[in-house]
Amino acid sequence: MLSRVAERIYWMARYVERAENTARIINVNTNLLLDLPKKVTLGWQPLIDITGIKKLYNEHYPEVNERNVVKFLIADTRNFGSLINSLNAARENGRTIRDVIPREGWEKVNDLYLYTKNQLPQALSRRNRYDFLGHIINSTQGITGLLAGTMTHNFGYDFLRIGRNLERADMTSRIIDVRSANLLPEESEDLPPYETIQWMSVLQSLSAYQNYRQQVQTRVQRGEVLKYLLQDIYFPRAFNHCIREVQGSLKNLPRHMGPIRQLNLIIRSVETTQFDNMSKKALHRYIDNLQLQLAKLHKAISTTYFSIQDEKPTKAKKKKSKVTKKSGGKAKPSASAVSHSAGSAN
Amino acid sequence: MAIKWKNYTTDGFYDELILASGRPRKSASAICKYIAALKDDELQNRKDASELAIRTMGITFTVYSEEEGGTIDRAWPFDIIPRIITNTEWDLIENGLKQRVQALNMFINDLYNKQQILKDNIVPRQLIDDSTNFRPQCMGIKPPYGVWAHICGSDLVRDQDGTVYVLEDNLRVPSGVSYMLENRAIMKRIFSELFEDYSIRPVDEYPSKLYDCLAAISPRKVNKPEIVVLTPGIYNSAYFEHSYLAQQMGAELVEGPDLRVGDDDCVYMRTVEGLSKVDVIYRRVDDLFLDPEAFNPDSILGVKGLMRAWKKGNVALANAPGAGVADDKVIYTYVPKIIKYYLDEDPILPNVPSYLCINKTERDYVLNNLDKLVVKPANESGGYGMLIGPKASAKEREQFANLIRRNPRNYMAQPLLALSTAPTLVDHSAEPRHLDLRPFILSSNETYVTTGGLTRVALRKGSTVVNSSQGGGSKDTWIVED
């Protein structure tokens, strides 16, 4: 499989997943605000922090309020991580690999982009937002399911799963980080019932509430939720599960030593760390580091499979010369190769 | 109200299916009878089925549209009434094409090596010196079997008296063969009954013949050489075809940045398994964009060092760079002489009589008769930049006269042929529409001609412009028993 094709499949999957996650966090925040008393002013700042776009946001908007934040996250093309931009990037990556993925897969991605573009004006009002975001989540889940059921499960499919699960792991860790550090700064004694509600919202944004109740069976509390979302190996949006999915896919691929080594470091760290009584500060530091490790994993995958510019051909005899170094320099990306990582946006 | 052939008028043109008397030709009688027996709604069903098939099979070509913000895929119009040619006539055409392409390849090979034909003054050296498609970078290269144009698409037209002429040869990156294959697939779906009555020669072996043709020029003599199709990318108008042929051959569809030339001057593609050696490149990128090192330095479609690798014989390119020198429309007028020179045979297929503007007497004739002639620039394709004298305004003719005077080498003129027609479905009746035929000829260790080819039809009444970019459509082409 061509590196370019693999890379575009990977990014298409990441962007589709990113769109879904963006829809999820907006939806849950909207709901959460309805439950909280007026004097708890959590507001919308956390969503800006989760997506790592604080600086960019402040450049364009004078204040943090529902209208502005939702607009920035859904419709603003200046925000490279906005829903509309993610879907556009998914579509542009998908367009170039239309002959590799099943036709319906491309059509669904295309449809979703067009739907989103057409619905943008309505989506900004609180009344229509729930349906709009629900449609996004359903459609991206539909794309995942359709590809699972129709795409040949060869290398290409492995890259699809790697992209999706890396993005998912990334978002889960961001949500935990922001929700515990920023959104719940004062686990204040005078508002105990709301602590539970807030952790419930964390679970809900990951569709994890029901699963958590079944599996953990205790009341919703910080330590258990952290353990569940970071270490559980069964729940599909739990960090550990996502990383293990990446591991499974990588093992199908040739030359996976580099990425696997990096990945094993992450798994060992997540599985052996005690989260129960970790202080807010320590947790924040830990997740910061986890994100760094994820970025390293992406880099390892990218250099192994996508940009093998300067590697010596297996059968070539001579060593690298100046000439080939130059000729191996990356060509201008074509207009459609849309790939950047939000992981480095912190 | 079904189609009634006796109401069909051929208007003095040669019609491929219907005689002037309104009776179908013998070879077409079964299909004409079949179609006449269809009621309007049945005919419409067939038409709808063909359009559905085109959509579901994803048969498209890409056009650039300012309004819609970039390129869009369009389904290519398809007419369900096939064009029919008899075996006997086809055998003659096939031999004529083989002869022609063989001579053209010998000519190109000679131009880049000894240039004997120029020394013998058969073709004026000046024409080659002035040619925009002659590539000095290719001098001294001897590709396998002396073949430069591995894939050739020659356009044939039939005149009023039934004579088939070669209108032009496309030796660079001819396209359209995928539509030929898909047209047949559509016809099998919607007219399967007819295929039982007729013995129609199949066209499906083209992709495997193409594979064999390309495999034969692989520098490495291995069982399964690595063949790739090099495309400019998804915004190219023929991207559908590039992707289709790659799939059909089981070859990798690559873009320039997927390939690199190593220190060993071999070509490699970047795969998830590492760099993998490439033997044959079926390139659908124009010469000048192939290699920024040898040609256009700004090209990002090409592969740096590709010419070096090719010159060293480490990779095969089809078609070879520089092959376009022989599809220049001025060189075209010399093809009968070229055939005679290299093969010592008379051309089996005639050229359309042509006037070269570079020769003064012919130029004067052209300038005095612009209202009767079609004037073509030497190096354009797709029907662009030409003047159809009888249909042009006085002002357009005057503009062209100036162009010719300024650069006579760049123009040639031909009488406006009365192109043959074939019945084409318009609403619920059949009307004559002009058409041409593009067969494809493969050359390497052996020569292969497609059975039939792509029939292109001008869907606008009276129009003779068949190009897909300018309102053309296509038909299936049947080679049948006499």
C-alpha cells in the first residue's frame, strides 16, 4: 500500500473522529449547564481549553459566552479544529482515496460535510443544536460501521483504526484533563451534589455513563471515573482501550517495532499509575505528559509509514548522496493533502 | 409512437446504420428491427437504465467549472444505439492502423537516433527543429523494441462516400479507452437479449493486453514486474480512467510525490512496507511535467530524476517522452510518405487531404478559401484552437488569417469533411448525429488493436465536434459478422 494512501486514510479517520468528539463535548456541555444552579458559573471556557484553541479564540472573540464558543467550535473556518473544518478535511482526504475505500464510505463522508454546511445557521441556536449534533454523532458512527462492514480489512483498514483510536484516546485524555482541572476547581463542600453531576457529565460526553454504572457499580466519584476512563480495557472510548486497539492494528503492519515500542511505554504508564488519590495538579501534569507521548506515537507512525523520504532502498548499494537528499525533499503537498495535528496545539 | 426507420433521413450523409433509402444496412438490420419494436416507454426504460448504470458505475469525467467552485465530476452522455462495423471492414482498418503505428514508431526512433529520414529529405529538418514536441533530451535513446508510442489513439472519420480516413494520431497520453470498456458493460446490462442474436466481438481483453504490453518493456525480466499508473491527480479530467485502468490491471495508481529516484538511478515508490522498486510507469502526465530536473522545473506532478532513470534503462516509460513529435498535425501530413519510407508499403488507411500553411502555395490557397476549410493548430488537442471555416464569422476568419500569417508552421488546413452519422436517440425518436471513432493500438513486443474503439458522437444537431469537453457523447461500437 502506498504511503500517501495510508496517510490519507489515517487522517480521514482522525478528522471524522474529531468531528464526532467536538459534537459530543458541545452537546454535553449544553445539557450540563441546564442542570447546574446559576451561581456555579462554569460556562463555556472549558470547551475552549479542551480543544486547545484558547489563544486563537481570544484573537477573534472578545468574550467567552455560549454563542461565541459554539460558533467557534462548530462553524468558524478560522478555527482549524472546528466541526466544519474537520469534516472538510475528512472529505478532502477521502476524496483522494475514493478508489481505495468503498464508494459508500466516501459518499457518507461527503454527505455529512454537505449536511453540516447547509445546517450551520440553524445549528447555532440552542433549540436545534441537540438534533444537529446528534445527527453528526450518528453519521460518524455510521461511517465507522459502514467501513467496518464493507472495507477490505487489509493495511488500509489498520490505518483507519489507528487514526480513529489515536484521535479518540487524545480526546478522552483532554476531556479528563480539562474537566478535572478547570471545570471542577473547587470540589467545594457547599456543592456536593453537583460534583456528582459534573463527573456524570464527563461520563456522558463519552457515552460512558451507562457502561460505567454496569461495570463499576459504585456511585459516580472522581477516583473511580478516572480509573475507568483511563485504564479500562473494554470500554471503546477509554484511553487504555483505544491505545490497545492501536496496538492491535500496528501488529498487523510490517516494520512496526518503532511505533510499538513507543506505544508499550504508554500502556505501561497508564496501567501502573495510581489515579485514586492523585492530586489535581499531579493529574494535570500526568495527562500533559500523556499527550506528549501520544504526539510521539503519531510521529513514530508517521516516520515509519508516511514519510519514508530518506530511507535507503532495501536493495540499493550506494550510500546517500547530496543529490538524493535534495531529491528526497518533500514535494509541495497537493491541494488535497490536508493533514495537521491538533495534538500539538496546546 | 416508436421509432420508424422510414421517417429517418440521412440528409445526404453516409449513415453507419441506415441506407439513403431508409432501409437499415444488412449488418444493422437486427438491431434496427429490435429498436423499432420497442414502445416509447420501453425505449425510455432502456435510456434510464443506461443512465442509472453510468451513475452507479461511477463513470465520470472531470470538468472545470468556475461557478461551482472548482472541478466537478460529470457523467459522460451515452447513446444507447450502437455504432456497427462489419468484420471485413474492421480487419482492413486494423491492418491499416498496425501499419501506421509501426511506421510512426520507426519514425520517432529514427528522429531520436540517426535521423536518416531527415538526411534523405523526406521530412524537412526545419519541421523537427521548430516542433514544440521534439525533446532534444531524448536523443540517442533506444527504448525496447524501438517502440516509443506504446499506446496510440488514432481518430478515424468516414466521409460522404464511405471512405475511412485517419484524422489524427494521439501519441502522447490518449484517453477514452475506459469509456469504450464501460460502454460495452452498460450495453450488456440493458440490451442483453441483443447479444444473443448478434455475434459481437468482445472488447474486454484490453486491460490484460495493456498489462502484457507494459510488462514486455520491463527492464527487469521478472515474473511480475511492478507496473504503476502515474496520474496528475484527482483534478485531472481523465482521473476516472487512470484509476479504472490501474484497478483493471491490478497496478498501483501513483502520483508524482509517491515516487522517488534513488542514488542508484532506479525508481522507487513509497509504501507502508518501505521503498519498493518500480519497473514500468504508464504515465498519464504530459512530457513537460514528468521530471522537474529535465523539463519544467516548477512541476510538482512529476518525479525528479525520472529521465535519468529512464535513460539508464532502469525504468520503462509508456509512452516514452518525446513520442508526441509524431502527432504534430503538420507532421501528420507526412505520414503517408513516412509509411512508404520505412515499410515500403502504400498506406492502407488514407490521410485526410491537407494543406500545409508553411508552403507558400498551399498557404495562399488556405487563406483564399478559409470559408471552406478547417484550420488546425499543430499541437492542440481536445478540439481547442481550431477554426471551422464554413461555420465561422468573417471576423473569426480574419483573426485566423492573421494567426496563420504570423506563424505558418503552426497551422494546417483540411476540407470540411461531411462526417458520417448514426441514429442517435433524441427524445423518443432517432436522429442522425455526426461521429468519429478512436481505436487504441498497443505496441511493444507485439501489436494489438482494440476491437472497434470509442465512438464519439456530437450530440448537438449538425455539430461535428465530438470532444467530451465540448458537448460530445459516446456510443458502444460493435464489430459484427457481415
